[in-house]
Amino acid sequence: MLTFRRILGTTVAIAVAVAAATLPAAGQDNLGLQPGERKVEPAKLPLDRPDVWTLNFRYKPPRILPVDGFDDKGNPAKQVVWYMWYQVYNRSGEPVTFIPEFELVTTDLNTYHLDEPQPYIFEQVKKYEDRTITKEKPEGILNLKTTIEISRKPIPASKPDAFPILISGLAVWTDMDRAEKARKTNKFSVYITGLSNGVAVEQKALPNDEVVTLVKKKTLRIDFIRPTDENRPQISDIQPDDSNGPAENWVYRTAQNPMKSKAAAKP
């Protein structure tokens, strides 16, 4: 019965998404959202230059899924991965290149995890998310892409009066279950770079006469909460954390490795 409900839910979601493409243009950016899906509109920030573009973003909260994988010695073994379904579309007026990076940061345990699109694992998650995939149609209706594949072609510009051209993808974190500490997280954030070309540079003087050059990129931060026991993970455990305002926020975030240089000699 559980499997039937999952299949039925996926079928309904796909049917609505396909049907929405035939509806009138007015208000179409609001169409096609299913229960659990959320959208994030671009937002202007004080550090934005005049030529900054930002993509529209839609997503479902990260999910936890057991798959066939490998242990640390390379032997076949069951593995639990975390993944996030998302879609982007482009209202900037020109095609833009989306080079995404999805970083999961546990705010309660202080661990960092980058999306890692391992093909064997990705294909299993892809088949779970898109039940229309067959041998005859391996891409399915959603044509879900890895974070590498999605960067290979520019995101086409959608016309203002037309239904947006949705490009779908999956971010997959393969190391959450292996990192015993990380999998116990109940509060974390996902930082997504590449959705905008916004970049700002700031120099900061240190007490030892060094100058740190901070490169900040316009980034989407989404906060999540997982109020459950990691010993019995369920696929829908994780939810956006709106307890302190909207879970989704645009920020300029500093790169992890700032560049250092000696300060100029004082006269």
C-alpha cells in the first residue's frame, strides 16, 4: 500500500506539471507546486551590481533514501544517502550558465558536506523520483540531471508571458550516513551557489599585518529542521525551518579559503 501511494503521488505530480504547461500564461509561476514543494524568487541585495542575474528556484526538502552502494573497502553494501530535488528557471532575459554547488552544513554539529553525483547512486535516486523512467525512455518525463550535467548547457531564458522552461536536477550527499556524527543532525542549512553571478570582494586587515581578501558569492541559504530519531529515518523527516522567519534567504557568503597577502609597508 505504501508503494502504491508513492507511485500514485508521483504520477499525480507529473500529470499536474505537464498539464500546467498548457494553461494560460497569467500567474503561471505559481502553477505546478505540489505539497511539500517550495519556490524561491530572486531578490535584490545591497551588494548586487547592475548586471547581476539570479535564477528562480523550486525545491523539495532533502530526503533520506537507502540505496545499493559500496562500503569503505569498495564492496557492495547498502548505503543511506541524502538528496534534494530542485528545479531552476531563468527570467533574466538572456541564457545563463548554472554551475551549482550544494553544500550541506550541520549547524548543530558543525560538519560540512558537498554534493557528490556518483553515477551509480544518482541513477537509483533518479528512478525513485521519476517513476516514468523506462528502458525505452531512460530520461523519463522530468529529465533529472546531476549538478555536473546541468552545468553543461546554458539555462534558456523564459519569456515573461510564457510558462517557464523548467530544468530539473538532484543534489546527492553520499557521506552523511558514513559520518556517524553528521547523520545525527537535527538542524542544518543547505547553501546553493551558482544560482547568481553576484560576486563581491572585500579586504580585511588582520592584527599580524596580513590582508585577507574575502570573495563573497551570492548564495541561497535554506534552513532545515529534522525533529526525528536518526535510528529510524523516514524519507519525509526533514522540513524547512521557518521558526525564525522564512527558511529561504539570499546572502553574500564568503568563500571557505580566503586569500592572504602581506599588507603594504606603512610609511
